[in-house]
Amino acid sequence: MNPTVIFTTIFLVFIFLGIRIIFEYKRALKFRFGRYVKTLNPGFRWIIPIVETIQIVDIRVITINIESQEVMTEDNVPSSIDGVVFFRIVDPEKAVLEVEEYHFAITQLSQAALRDVCGKVELDTILSKREEMGQNIKAIVEVATKEWGIEIIDVKIKDIQLPQNMKRMMANQAEAERSRRARIILAEAEDQAAGMLLDAGRKIDKSPSAIKLRLYQTLSNIAAEKNSTILFPFPEEVLPRNTKKGEDH
């Protein structure tokens, strides 16, 4: 075989083995004989086969679940709490060189922070202030991750599992609260109705004509039934009448 053909084939294979394509949402750390050289940007790149290697790092937002943690709250209520962490790599070099497995490290930090934060507050605080709890966990985790070139975007508490007896107690408490509010609303409505009736009575007392009109209206309502007999224990003339000032009574 022609030596030139052999050399050309080996050269082409050598060139082909060194070709790398880096996507826009990734970065590549190049190592030469195990020593870090530089970070490669997206696009067509070539490295020296065998001599050089690369490690790909994804710089998109990454999500890690915080597994359910058994937490004893400040008011001694056992609960299982899980969450989720959103983070992004801002310095690929530090993320690879400063920590062995940043996924695992962030997971462990988040679990410890969740137990620490939720264990220092009462259950009602966790239930009503999930956003605040997430921000407190984030503040603890990002202290370490900043040194690794990682930005913690957000931490969310997803679910809180309570013992069955505690769920029943909370349901009874909620039912009692709804009943209390309903009674208060009913009492306020009755108070307003009584006040309006009192005002109406005072207005009628000030006008004898209004009393007669009210009487006629009542008679009209009774007569609508067509099955009643109406008896007057006194003549209609004895009802109060409007009198002019200075007129004899």
C-alpha cells in the first residue's frame, strides 16, 4: 500500500477524532494532560486527541428535588417536607474544579438547610409562609454555592405531609372557624335589620297618616288570601289624625 495513502488516512482520522461541537447552552473545560487549560465557548472546536480532553458543563437553569425530610417543628409537630431547588452555573471552571459533584453537594446542602430552617419555626408559620421559608433556605445554601460558581435562583417548598391526627385537628379547627364567622355575619345582619326596623317605627310614629297607610297595606295583604274575615275592634275614625296648629281637639 502506498505510504502516502496510509499517512493521509491516519492524519484524517487524527483530525476527525479531535473534532468537537459545543452547543450554545453548554461550555467545555479543556484539559491537557489533566491540567486545566481554558473554557471553550459554543461552536466548532478541535482538540488534540489523547493529549487533550474536555468536560461539558450545562449553563441552563437546573432543577434538583429536595427529598422528603422528617422535621420536628418548634411546636413539636412531626412533619415530612420536600422541596425543589433552581440553580444555574455562572462560572463553569469553579463548578468543576472547586467541588467534586455539584449536584450532590447542592442536594445535601438543601436538605440540611430545610431541616434547620423548618425546625426553628412553628407549623403554622411553615404552612402560611412557604415563600419566606424558601428564601431562608436559599440564603443558607447560596453562601457555599457562590464559592463554586453556582447561582441559586430559587428554593420552593413543595409539599408538607402531616400525621393523620394532626390533619383531623386542623380540619376541625377550620370548621369551627367557619362556623364562628357565619354566626358573626348572621348576628351583624340581624342587628342591622333591627336597627332599620326601629328607624322605620320611629318614622311611622311621627306621622299618623303613615300609620293608616300601613294599616291599609296590611288589610290589603290579608284580603289577598280571600279566605279571611276581618273584624275591627274599634272604628277607623278613632285612629290618630293630623291636626293643624291652633285647631280644637
